[in-house]
Amino acid sequence: MRRYELDWLRVFVFSLLILYHTGMFFVPWGWHIKNNIIYEGLVWPMLFVNQWRLPILFVISGMGTYFSIRKRDSGGYALERLGRLGLPLVVGMLLVVPPQVYLERISTGAFRGSFFDFWPRHAFTGSYPDGNLSWHHLWFLPYLLFYSLVSIPLFQYLNRHPGSGLIRGLRRLTRKPPGFYWLIIPLWVWEALLMPRFPSTHAFWGDWYNLVHYLNLFLYGFLFMALKDHFWDLAARGRRLFLYGGLAATMMGGVLLTQADGVSWTSGWFAALRVFNLWSWILCLFGYATVYLKRPGKGLAYANEAVYPFYILHQTITVGIGFLIAGKDWGLGIKFLLMASGTFGICLMLYEGVIRRIHWLRPLMGLRRKPRRG
């Protein structure tokens, strides 16, 4: 049975990427192209979104895996994942990401010349940031591919044994909505022990905190689907509890971060507050989605297919627009609107006018081939 709330949430979270990466142009955090004026106040909404946008995406991916692996044997599932994730990753690293690196090198004076002087002669020399070969925003794909493949034995076992001790234990643990908060304990362990020692790099090798943290969330997504209606009913019943928990944790974190003496980001108790916060918002979003977004809506099927090509293409377009307007003496509102709407509009034109209509191009952007007519 299709869960339309998952489709809505997937479209919503991927759509946030355009706004989030547009925001990266204006805040003091490191990014590929930066505006001539930095806006400190924009950090707060960015921090709010950043705490749960990627975690919920990995949970949703685990949920989608529950449906995908049930339709195939292990070999067929592995091939499907290699095609849907591995092929777009290779195409993205060869064609989509190099313009971002080129514009960054031009903006810093590290390279001079046209793009075709840069690609392919220099685009694939060394690993970013010292070199130029990178997957940039596409790092989500190799992580998800790894999780999908390494989890096959466990997922196949759970499919064959829906009454396994793991599922029964999880059901007992979550008899009531507050029971889902027990699941933050492993997340807190990774946050407290791994995050301080292995800062986020998205380089896969050596990125141990992200690898373990997001794998945990991916597994949770699959297990929630294995609980069937038990999860969705409790998420709906507890949605206000999760909302209040998220609001309280967000406000507490904001107060602590603005104190004069500051707060240690790596302390164990602050790590507990962060995982409580992100988990509350994830459960809150699932709860409200299952109450209000259980039905298909106009344009949902179109948007649900379009988000993958949008994800692959969007940051290159955002960086390109940012490169053109970085030095302009315009206000935040005009630049933000221009970058966000321009990114969305160009992605839509490429998707509607080219990608979805060309049979052989669809798999390169992660889409299934449409059957040929006749």
C-alpha cells in the first residue's frame, strides 16, 4: 500500500535543498561561492532546518527501501540500487559537479581560463578540496548506496520473519508515542562519542560519524515500515507531543548558544539535547503528514518524479547564479529570490523540456525508463 505522506514529505524535504543551498550563499559558513555581504541573522533559520532535514531524508530513504526490496530478490535489488544511485552519481561527478568547482576556482583566482580549459584536463585531478574531483552535494548518493547494499541480509531476514524478536521488541518499546524517544539513545552515543572525533567531511572514508549516524536513521526508517500501521498511528497520536518537544529543545538550544560564555558543542549533555531536538521534529513531521497528507494531491506524482533530477542539478545552477550576482550591490531579498526562483525555474525547464522526454537520458538522472509506445 502506497504511503502518500511519504511522497509529500520527500518532495518537501528535497525542495528545502534549493532554499537551504541558496542560504549558504549568505551565511558565514564555508561554501563554494559567497556573497559580498554576509548576513549573520540568517544563521538561525538555517540552523533550525539543518538539524532535521538530512536525518529525515535518510529515514524516508529507509522507508522507501522497505517497499523496493520486497519486490525483488537480493541480486535484483542490488542491481536496481546501482542503477538508481550509482549511475547518477557517476554522471553527476563527470558533468554536473565540475562547473561548481570551476566557478569556485575562478572566484578565488586559483584557475584562469574557460570552462573547457578546465574540463576535462583539470576537473579530475586530485580530490577536492586540494584537488578538483568531487561529488559535492551528491554525497548523499554514495552513502545511501552503501547503506542499501550492506543492509540487504538484515532486510531480507526481516521480510521473511515479520514476527522476529527485533520487530516484537520495537513494538513493545513503542506501545505509546513517548516510547519512540528511547530510540535516541544510539543516536546520542554517536553524537557524543563519534562527532567530536570525526567532524563531518562527506568524503565517505574516514567520515565515521556521518556513516554511522545516517546508517542508524536509515535502519530506523525500514523498521518503522515493518511496524506497519503501528508506527503511523502512534506518530499521529503523538504529533503534538513531538511538536512541543521540538519547540522546547530548539528554544533551549538557542538560549544556550547565545549565552555570553557560550556552550561546548561537543559536551555529552548538549549532544543529548541535539538528538532529542532532531528526533522530535522528525516524528512531528511524520505525525502531521499522516494526519493531513494521506491522500494523493494534484501534481504529486509529477513532483515526486521530478525531485531527483532537481536534486542532482540544483546546486550547480545555484552556484552559477551566485557567481554572477555575488558582487552586485543588491539587498538580501532580491538576491535570495533571484537565486531560489532562478534555480527552480531552470531545473524545471531542464526537467520538463529535456530530461523526462528523452528515453536514454532518464536513467542518467535516476529516473526509470518509460516504456516505448508501440
